[in-house]
Amino acid sequence: MTGGGAGPTLVLVIIVGVLVGCGVNLLLERSLTRILLGIILLGNGVNLLIMLGGRPGVAPVVGTGPVDQMSDALPQAMVLTSIVITFGLTAFLLAIGYRSWYLTGDDEVPDDIEDRQIVRRAERDEAATADLGGEGADADPEQVDPEPARRRLRRGDGVE
Amino acid sequence: MNRLLPLPVVVPLLGAALTLVLGRWPRLQRGISVAGLTTTLAVAVVLLVEAYRHGPVVLAVGAWPPPVGIVLVADQLAALMLVVSSAVTLCVLLYSIGQGQGDVGESAPVTIYHPTYLVLTAGVTNAFLAGDLFNLFVGFEILLAASFVLITLGGTEVRIRTGSTYVVVSIVSSMLFLAAVGLVYAATGTLNLAQLATRLDALPDDVRLALQLMLLLAFGVKAAIFPLSAWLPDSYPTAPAPVTAVFAGLLTKVGVYAVIRTETLLFPDRQVAPLLMVVAGLTMLIGILGAVAQSDMKRLFSFTLVSHIGYMIFGVALSSVAGLSGAIFYVVHHITIQTTLFLVAGLVEVRAGSTDLRLLGGLARLAPLLGVLFFVPAMNLAGVPPFSGFLGKLGLLQAGVAAGGALPIALVAAGAATSLLTLYVASRVWNIAFWRSPRLATDEPAVRLPALMVGATAALVALGLVLTVAGGPLFDVTADAAEDLRARTPYIRAVFPGGTP
């Protein structure tokens, strides 16, 4: 940082940009571990950005130097808070990644249910018909009392 | 009076600590949770009365004067949200106690549930009371961290898979919020909302617009406004029923509250009003069309949740007193009703073994009380007169017509269409799950539903009806709150009685 209080140095600004850029890039990955790394980089970039918002200078302790050359203490306090928060969230995400690996053998974030249903329907070349209400009880096979036929539905369309 | 102000945050946090320590005595744990949330509700009611009669209640925490220290502010909007949210959280807590060993107990240590739930409540109240942007951020983080634990409760495969989407999306939106906070501080040198109100006015228009859009983006993810809403219907339905209910009722509304607060206090010039209107319309229509296509009750309600957020954003975008008043009324109504519907879905799951419409039928004959508990809030949500949903929609549509212009009128049309489609969706659920020939998804249905679960749900249904009966007085409060929001001065003067530094 510059001692003269002329604002943030270009180097720091570039570092913020690089950290956030890499973070976003990693976020776009499928694997939770890479997403986690992305979030760590992104979080550090954002924390650095907050630091840039305050006035740079000497340590903000009364009695150690002239008041007008002190750095702004508020962003530092905020960054401490946000570092703790980022740390906690990272730990939780790590736990989720581990649990996911433990249960399924990988840590990929899957497609959502709807997407998978659409893919399955497209494969079977089937139209989406969710509305089961018809004109009357006889018009809709679904409204007739349960028959063995409904078992097929249950196995095929249940939530994975 | 302002000494009461920290209680809605401190009491649940203290309760969380106590319940965590007393994890081995479930009975004591439950007692502490219920007592804590009842206290919160009582304090919230006192604060609302005080804010309505004498203007915003302000407390500088630790006696640090406002621009430096943390301030808690309860104006009418915040106090009203506080009252509704604590009433709803209390009911959901009772419901989950009634459910007891079922959903939560089998797959997870019960010890975790109560502390986390109380921390979630503390986060929500902290966000409502926050008088500066950073404290708002901290409130969001508290409630998000707690919600992460609740949504992955038990750590089953499905919950971990959907939970990971939720966690990542939430963290990214928090990062956006944090970056916006940093930039706001860099531009103005303060984060106190009342001081920001004056300092942001002095900024160049384009800088202010950039800050506004960044904050909106962060809050938009949390509030599930259309292009940013895809995460919600995927992650909410897999959590335990009470958890989904409280998430649906409160978490998105905290986002909406943040939008209302920042759009009125910090950015009163209507620079982004057209943008907000467009996304509000899209949120309504795309959300409800999503609901039409669903065949599972919980997913269906998640889509109506997204859809009806659009009404609130519409009210904010109008930014007239009538529009804001309607939006605040709608938030209050929607918190209650949407939570009730998810609780009913939970009851259906207990009674019939599933919430999948393809497997259900004839519930009205098998469980008439359940039918009533579903029918009333469902019609309320759809906006059938004379329920509060009708009053809220009417208020908003009238405000839209009064505003005039092509865009507001288009939004009025979209709102009416959404209301009709909601009615279609609600009656479809009714026809399929409650009216056709009886069928259940399980061979061993629970014949008697736990009394406490039914009681808590009935209490929320009744609260929805109270909102209807007390619609007039409630509209007085929301209109008053909206006037204060538009004027901005009551808030600023309450925080800085001697003028803004």
C-alpha cells in the first residue's frame, strides 16, 4: 500500500481481479471440491476488495502516530468478521463434499430433478402430462380406482 | 423502551446456547425453545405498538454513537415483519415438536435441531432490525449458516445433493452482497443506513446505479426473483416439512424486506423501476407456469412461492405509497399462508405417506379436517374474496392502475392472470389429492395425526383468517409504514436526532 494515502495501488486492484476471476472460473465446475476452491478464492478477493475501500496508512492505534496518517480501522474490523464467516462456510462446504463422496463415491453436483425428468422423457419421446384432472372420473384412467397398472408409474417416475 | 430492542436477537441466541448444552434433556430443550420464541413474539408486539404510536425505536448497541457503532432500528416495517415472523416461527416450532421423533428424530440427532432453529430465528430478527448494511449482512449469514444445517439435516443422499446446490448459490449471493457492501463503503465512507441515505444522494448517478444494481442482484438471489430463482424449487422440497415451511415463509421474505429497505431508504429515485417491473412480471408468470407443470405438492408450492414474490416486487417497483403499502401487506399475508401450505403438505405426507399427487386421492373423505386445513389457505393464496390474499392483490392491482402507464397496466394484467392460474393450481391439487377416489401411497397410514401438529397448522390457518378480518387496521399500519418509507425522514431523524453527521 502507498504510505501517502493516494488510494489503493494498482497491484492490489489487479490481485482482486485475478482472485475473483479464478474463483468464478472454478465455480463453474461440476466437482464440489473445485467449487469449494473457487469460493475460497472468491471470498479472499472480496475481502481484499473491502480492504481497498478504506484509507491506507499506519496502524490505527491512538498514540502511535499522527491521527491523519492512520489507516481506516472500520474495513479492517469488517474484514475480520467476513474472514471468520468465509472460514465457517468453507468448513461446512468441505463437510458436504466429504459426505457426498462418502455416500455416492463422487462429489459432483448433479442436474436437478426436473432436468433429469425432461431428459428421460425426451429419450422415451414422451409428452409431459402432469395434469391428472380430466372432465370426469371415467375420462381419466388415473381417476379410476387403483389397479396394478399404477405400480409401473410409481417405479418409473419416483424421485431419485 | 428501546432497551427491549436487542431481545429478539439475544433471546433466541441465548436459547440456542442453552438448548445445545442441555441436549440430553429433550423435554427441557423444547421448553426453552418455546419459551424463547414466545418471549420474542411478545417483545415484537410491544415494539410494533411503540413504533406505530411514537415512531421508530432506536438503540445504539453498547452506547457507541450511530455512525461508528451498531444501531438496531425497529420502524413500523421492521416491527411488523418481526411480529409476523416470530408468530410463524413459534407455530412451526410447535409443529416440529408435535412431529417429534418422526421426521427429525430418526435420521438426525434431535439435539441439533432446536439450537439451529433458534439461531435461524436470531438471524432473521437481526436482519429485520439491522440499522447498517454490514449488520444486515451478518444477519443474513447467521440465518444462512443455520439454514445450511437444517436443509442437510440427517445428511441423507438426496438432501446432500440438493443441499449442495442451495449452499453454493447462497454463498455466492453472500459474496456478491459482501462485495457490494465493500464498494458502498469505498464510495461513501459509511455503512449506517440513515447516513447512507444522505451520502448516496451526493454520489454521481452512474456510481449510485452500479451500487444499487449490485445490491439488488444479491438480494434478488435471496428473494428468488425470476432469473435468479431456479435454485429454490430444487432445494426446498427435500428438507423436513417444518424446515421447508419456515424457509418458504421467512427466508425469501428477508430478501424482499432488504429490497424494500434499500430501494426506499437508499435509492428513492426510481431509476430501476422499469427493470423491477419487468422481472416482477416474469417472476409471477414463469413461477406459476412452473407450478402448473408440477405433480408433487411440495414442489408445486415452491413454485407458487417464487411466483408470488413477483407481487411484492411489483409493489416495490411502483414505489408509490399505495404500492409499498400493498407490498408490505402482501409480505405479511404470504409469510403466513405459504408457511401454512407447506405445513399442510407435511401433514399430508404423514397421513398418506407421500406428497406426490399421482399417488394420492380422496383425502377429503379420509381426513376431512385435513381437507379444511388445506382448502382455506389454498383459496386464500389464490386470492378468492374475502380472504387476505384477495385484499393484498386488490391493493396492489389498484396501486398499479392508479400509477397508470403501459408497464404498470401490463403488470396488473399479469398479476390477475397469475391469480387465476394460482386458483387453477390450487383447485387441481384439491381435485386430485382430496376429491377423487381414495388412495394412499402407504399401506400403513397414520390414522391419527399428532394433535400438536394439527393444532399448530390450525393456529396458522386461523392467523391467516385474522389477517383477513383485521385487514382494515392492518392496511392502516402498512400504509403508515409505507408513508414513513417514502418520506425517509422519520427513519433518518430517529437514528440521528441531532441531524445527520
